[in-house]
Amino acid sequence: MANPIEVKNLSKSYGDFHAVKGIDLTVGEGEILAFLGPNGAGKTTTIEILEGYRKRSGGDVSVLGHDPQSAPLAWRERIGIVLQESEPIAELTARESLVMQAAYYSQPRNPDEVLEIVGLTESSDVRSRKLSGGQKRRLDLALALIGNPELVFLDEPTTGFDPSARRESWAMVEALRDLGTTVLLTTHYMDEAEHLADKIVVIAGGAIVAKGTAAELADQVQAKTKISWSASPGTIHFESAQLLDNEHVLEVEKNQAEAKLYELLTWARHNNVALEGLRVAPPNLEEIYLLLTNEEHADV
Ligand code: ATP
């Protein structure tokens, strides 16, 4: 079967401004793809083209086997969309909203099952106006899932959430993965992308600057592993370690981390140095992302 999303050489101009400059994108069945990029990079433009809400200027787009610009109505039933901002109908309960929405679909999911997936069973009879911000976002996701979509677009689904609500949302997205749903996610939280995504695509200035797993992106920018330990008064210095914020920090190539750590431990033993708070931290996605997007900006 063809991939749920296939994009070749997609471009979009607003007048003489080129917002999307010939991008290629593939999302496989059941995959969670995180689409990342700075403000104004072209994410929303691309996603709205994929959802059939904007016309492209050039290139080929296939979403669930159709060109979104000319897809039949039945195609829309196969897609779920959670927008950045939306407001459920205030006077309806969560369950009533779902039952009403289910009527638009030929093969909807059972509303109670959907309430369970998004963790709203306990609040199913509460009117939307009384739901908390996090619960409203859960209802948004429930409304996107009621039609039993094969593909879900999640546009910054956890913006403004407290840390525990974000973790709960992640569990919901993981529940989608278990259902075999394909997900295209945009987010400005790198830990979210790192946690959820099978594949990451970074767009900047309308062009794709990197794609792959977090590890592949790390290789692309040759991000370094950090070995650090606490500095204490009178400690002697190891090689090229820098002293930063009361910590000794060594930055090494990923594939040299083990050898360097061995050297450090041997040195510490010979010199009777206690390496308190010793940490080995591989590069995180935030650092990798900043390197990728800064490189792009340097070219502009
Ligand atoms: P954000 O993270 O802020 O949501 P984004 O990556 O989604 O950003 P887009 O909304 O796709 O970015 O915008 C890409 C560029 O196209 C921006 O420079 C934006 O100002 C411009 N743009 C978007 N929509 C229009 C429009 N309807 N008319 C003219 N320019 C537009």
C-alpha cells in the first residue's frame, strides 16, 4: 500500500513570497512524524495543503491516496484534525459533543471508547464550559478520533499545558500509535518530539534542513556528547575539560565518548580525584535542532 502521506517538490507562494520551496515528505503507515521548525518556517502552510484547506503552487501531494485539492468528501472522514486552538460547544457535555460529531461519519467509533482513549470517562457528563484547559484539549482530540481516522494531524497539541498534562497527552498519542493511526505532529517542544516521534523533519525558511530519527539528526550536525562532573575546591584539571558553572565539562564526538570516559576514570583513579556528580549526556534534540536551524539561518 502507498504511504499515507507522499509529498514531492511541494511549493507554495503568497504573491512573490515563497513560503514553501519544493519540499519532499513521506509519512509511513502507523508512523508518528514530528514536523519541526521555527515560527514562519512553513509548517502550517504545508499541513493545511495536506489537509486540503490550502492550494499549492506546485509539486505533487498524495494523502491517503488522493490529491487533497480534489479529494471526495469520503476522504475527509478518514482524517482527524486537532487545531492549535478550538472551542468545544460550551453547553454540551463531552459525551454529547461526541455523539453529535459521530453522526457526521459513516463508521464512527463508539463515543465511550473514545472518551476512554483520551481519559475523559470521568468527565463525560460535564458541560464543556466547565472543563479545564487540558480537558478541553482532550475533548478536541476525542472529536478528531470519533470518525475512526486513519491519519491524524496534531498541531501543537500541548501548548500551554502543565508538565503533568503534557505527559498525559503523550500517553494519548501513544494510544493512537497502538491503534495503528498515522500521526503528523507539529510542536515547539523538542522533548515532545524526542519522546513521541518515529521520524523528525525539520523545516526552516520553507526548505527541509534535516529528516530522520533523532540519532540520525545528531549525526548530521555532529552534535557532541557531554561528560561532566562537579568542581570542588582545589581539584586538578583533566585535559581539555572546561570549567562551566561549577562543573568540569568535556565535549567529545559521540563515538569517542566511551574511550574518553575510560581515560577520565583512569586519570581520576591515579590522581585520587573523586568525580562527584559524574554524568554522560548524549546530545538532546533541542541542541541538535538549534544547530540545524542556526545553520540554515546562517545561509540566509
Ligand atoms: P508557526 O510556528 O509560527 O505556526 P509556521 O511554520 O506554521 O509558523 P506558516 O504559517 O506556514 O509558518 O508561514 C510561513 C510563511 O508564510 C510566514 O512567513 C508567513 O508570514 C507567510 N504566510 C502564511 N500565510 C500567509 C498568507 N495567507 N498570506 C501571506 N503570507 C502568508
